[in-house]
Amino acid sequence: MKRIPMNNNRHKICIVATVPFALHVFMRAHIAMLADSYDVTLIAGGSRDDMLTLSGDHIKTHHVDFSRKISLLSDLCCLVILFRIFWREKFDVVHSIMPKTGLLAMVAAWLACRPHRIHSFTGQVWANKTGFGRMFLQWMDRIIVFCSTHLLTDSFSQRDFLLQQKIGSTGKITVLGKGSVCGVDINRFKFNPEVRVRYRTELAIPMDAVVFMFLGRVNRDKGVNDLARAFVSVNNKVNNVYLLMVGPDEDNLESELRSILAPCLAQYRRIGYTDQPEDFMSCSDILCLPSYREGFGSVIIEAASTGLPAVASNIVGVTDAVVDGETGILHEPGHLGQIEAALLLLATNKKLHRTMSDKAKFRAHAFFNQHYVVSEMAKFYENIVKPLPVH
């Protein structure tokens, strides 16, 4: 454990995630805010170096080697480790994010009798599953709900979905502000014309081309194959359009994508993981998220802050991030005809694109500014546990 000097006059909070990446992306701004009033301990697996970059005043880190997939022996060991940490450290609050750590942390915190146990739902992995797999994962979420004292969801539609599926109760689920996990940093996610010119030059994309961009984890649940097929059709009808796909290939889909895009590979650009997504947003014109499941779709409001309207699936979570017909166009998941029609409309109707761009940017800044969302988290914590006076 990396130990940072703590203050006995402060309440103690522990935040648990499967990997440091989740803490960096979803919780970093919240962690900085909480450290102003509380002693914060962060627990995650993955790279120890990534954890150390999160350390700071009143923040310490602890590495637990979580398995991303279900592994009975490994998960049981992690449960025991978490219980021992929670019992020893006597945290006032245990806050988990991500499904695996949600289950393990909430059960361990319940067993250790921690008074305040919070889990943040950011989407349900069982949302598009059927049969026993769906039932099993639903029961895992029900265990999380049973062991927690408070629940957060990153969208109102996700909250309503959980209530409909009888996963949680009305009084236990809270949505911060208008939704999202941590909002959008509007000083970071803003249009940069110089970056646009530089990246288009580097990627050999004409300045007057229309660029459709997917940004995120490249896997089947994100609908990237649907996007590729729709793009082939659009490319047959409109000149000077490009598809830019940015993000790690989790399902090894690149060869399959290139096969689908064979008729127009010259208009396809592929970038792996990036820690500067805002640059590729400045390079693009339209964000595409044809996903089959989401918690909120944070990338939509980040792109919106940059001035990009979205073409996205009409699913739980995404409907909170996109106002259909105003800040983007929603389509039914997997409906190639609707995806193609939406891409064609925004590629060919410049006036509509400009109007949606302006409205998307205004809505992102007005309702999802990170400062606002973080302040809502601060109020949420203050309602649960008051900071102790510093002597």
C-alpha cells in the first residue's frame, strides 16, 4: 500500500474499481473533490504505476489483483482481502464502480459492517442478454443492491430501467444532476481548428470531407460492425466521406471490420487507444455510437461539447445524452437502414448539421459541465456523512 499522511479528524472513504482506468476516466474529478474534505483510499487492480498517478494529499492507494472475468477462486480471495482491509481501516464510506468490484466490495463492506455503502451503476452487462446468463447477472446486481445503502446511476433512463426490472427501489437510487458519471470538462473538450488541420493532414483526410467517428472500446456490443456496414452504403451514395474508428480492439474485430469495409478501405482510418480523445473529436464531424447497451454514453456529451452531433442507438442511457432531432439522431439498435439514413442526412444537410452542432454544444455546457456534476457529488456525500471539524 502506498501510504499518504492522513488526518484523524477526517472521515475515511474508500473507492473501489476493477482497474485504475475506471478511476481515471470516471472518478478522478470526484476523487480530487472528496480529498478536500475526507481521507480517500483507492483500491484497484491493473497497473500499480497507474494507481500511483492517482495518489496525492489525503489520498492513498492499494492494489488488489481483480480478475475481469468470473473466477470463483480468485474472486473469493479478493473478497477476503477486501473484507480484511475494510475491517482494519474502518472506512466510513465504501464506494464501488464497475460490476465485478461492485459485487465484491459491497458484499465485503456489508460483512465488515461499514455504515455507508455506495455503488455506482454505469450500465448493465445483462441488458442485451437472454436466458440463464441474463438471470444470473441480474441476481448479481440484486446482491449489490441488497448489500448497499445507496445507489447511483448515471442516467434517469437507467434508473427507470433498474426499477422496471425490480433491481432496486425508488428511495435507494440517485441520479446526480441531469446525469453522467462525472460530466464533461468543457475546457478540455472544445473545438480546436489547428488540431483539426494537423490531424486531417496526418491521416490524409481532405479538409472538406465529412468524417464519421466512433470512439470507445471496439467490441460487438458497441455495434461497430453495424456502423461499418452502414458506412459502406453511405459511401456508395455520397462522395468524400470517411470513417474514423478510435479505441482499443477488445474483441479482435479489425480483420472483420476491414473485410466489411473492403469496398471503401481508402476511406477508413483506424487509431488504437488514445488519451487525447478531444483531438480526434476536433478532427471529426459526427459522432457515431450504434451501441447495444450503455449506462449514459459519456463520449456523446464530450463530443457534443466539441460541437459534434451524434448518431446513436435509441437505448437506455443514450436517450439521456441525445435529444433526438435536436442534438443528434437516434436509431433502433442494429437497424442498418436507420443508421444509414441518419448518416446520410447529416452528411448532406449542412444547415441541419450546424444547428444540431450548436444545440449539442449548448446542452453539454448547460447541463453536463463537470464542475456542476462534481458539486452534485459533493452534496450527495455531505448528505450521507458530514466532514469532521479540523482542529
